[in-house]
Amino acid sequence: MTSTRTFSLVALAMLSLIGLGACASQQAHRELHLFIWANYIDPEVYRLFEQEFGVSIIEENFDSNETLRNKLQAGVTGYDIIVPSDYTVEVLIRQGLLAELDLSKIPNFQNISPRFRGLYYDPHNRYSIPYLWGTTGIGYNALKIETPPTSWADLFEPALLERYKNRVSMLDDPREAIGAALKYLGYSVNSTDPQALADARNLLLAQKPYLARYDSETYDDFLLTGDLVIAHGWSGEFAKARLENPDIHYSIPQEGGVIWADNLAILKSSHRIDLAHRFIDFLLRPQINAKIVNYLHYPSTNDAARPYILPEIVSDPAIYPPDEILEKLEWIRDLGEALALYEAVWDEVKSR
């Protein structure tokens, strides 16, 4: 009798542990972990997905592609969906960190504009789907500067910066900051010529005494408070700031600049790959995608969303630049081992 009772208690305990494990497993599968740029989605979209599918979205943020890449390369796991920029997708594919997509589970992929399908970094969209795109240029408060900036010179030349000393910012992003300097000097943003990079380093060092900060996350806020009057940054951030202050404007320098696309990708280490496909397809629904664009004021890669996007966004050339401007823009490319040249320049600029 004693042995039977003991066996029953052990069996009950084991069943209880199995039940708890099953509950924990179910709970894990009712969460989706997203690693994304800060403030890069309408929170209402999360609520709508959670309401429809009974899944909680857990968001964590990164501030640069280098931060994202370094974290993943260090072996950090637990994320399901990430939102890397173009050249970073290429790196992550090469390193085997991304899951191959099953486009049959993402029928709304058909909504993506032909212009944004098969881009250089993922020519068959096997690993990524373009989410939003934009340009990099100069934002400014029109009431607080003497002449609207039209050239990278307005951001680099000491004689032009003197009047705005300590009220200027540059992106805290080596490829973007060095790329802007290269573009002003007449080089490609992807140059690997040691002399070109030395020239860019010297230009950034000459600029540095006039800067308030290197900043990739809050420069739009500081433009609104007046702490900054001119800033290097991404088009959509300035468009959002302009909603609060119509004196905030954005300019793509006459020398040209950077065009980029941020992408939805699933990590190979994810344990919720089917659910991740479902979330990506949800984001590509026309009205959901338009909700994101109307909230963020970044241009959409989604043709089917266009009828639902606010007319003032679609018609704004600072958000949707005309073709003659787009022709002057470059994609940042993966440089392979030559990236070390950029890292060396950036380390020197930031440390001096």
C-alpha cells in the first residue's frame, strides 16, 4: 500500500511538472520577440495583432546596424524578427543567421512594389522583405538658420558651422557619418580607397568641435526643443518632427546622399518561425501598412497601401523624393573585410 501510494504521489508530481512545462511552452509560443529600431512602428498595430491572434509582441530596440550585427554575432538569441537595413541583411545572410522565408506563408508579399523587390542585398527575397525606406540628409529649423542647407558643406565647413556651434548633430553611425563626409568630398559612400577615408576622417575631425553630439535616436527631439538647429539624420524622423513644428524642414544635399531600406527578417534561431511569418504578413496588409506609414511618415514599399496613406505624405517630396533626386542617391553596401577601414576611422573620430 505504501509503495503504491508513493508511486501515485511521484506520478502526480511528474504529471504536474509536465503540465507546468506545457504551460510554459504554450506561453513562450504566445509571445513574439521583435528586435527593431526605436519608435519604428505604430503601437496600435501591436494591439491589433495581439487582439486577432492572441499573441503578445515583446519589443527590444537597437540604435544602429552595427549594434544589431554585433549582438547577433556575439550569439545573443531569443529574438524572432529583426529589422536590419539593406547592407546588414547581406552580412547576416552570409553568416547564416537568417531563416529562409516561405513566401507561401506571406501572401501579402504581392503588395510589395516591384521597385523594392529583388534588391541587391537579397535578389530573390529569400531572407528579407522590405518594410520601410527613406533617405539620409539634413534636417533643420528654418527659423533659426540664416540660409536653408543645400549642400553637405552646410554640415561640414567650419566657416558655415561657426554660427551654430554646439547646436549641430551627426548620426552616431559610422557608415552614415563617414558616408556623408565621403559624398561631400566627391567620393562614393562605399569607397575603400585609403586616401578617401583619410580625407573623410580629417573632415569629420574638423567638424567635431562644432557638434553638440553624435546621435541616432533623439536628434529630432532636440530639434524640437531648440537645442539643435541642424542635424544629420533620416527623412522620416524629420517628417515626424514637422508635425509638431512646421518650421522643421528636410533637405537632401545637392551632392546626393544615401537611400536605404529597412527589412523584416526572421532569425534562424527563432522557435516561432510560423508565427513570425504570420506577423510579417500582417504588417504587409495594405491598411495595416498604411497605418504604420501615417504614424511614422516614412515612405512605404507597399503599393497596395498607397490609397490608404494620407495624401499630404504621398505628395511630400521630402518623404517621396522625385526621380531626379533619387538618381543621385547611393545604397550603402557591405564592404567585407574593408569594413575594418571604416571602423578604424570611426574609432579615431570618436576618441579624439
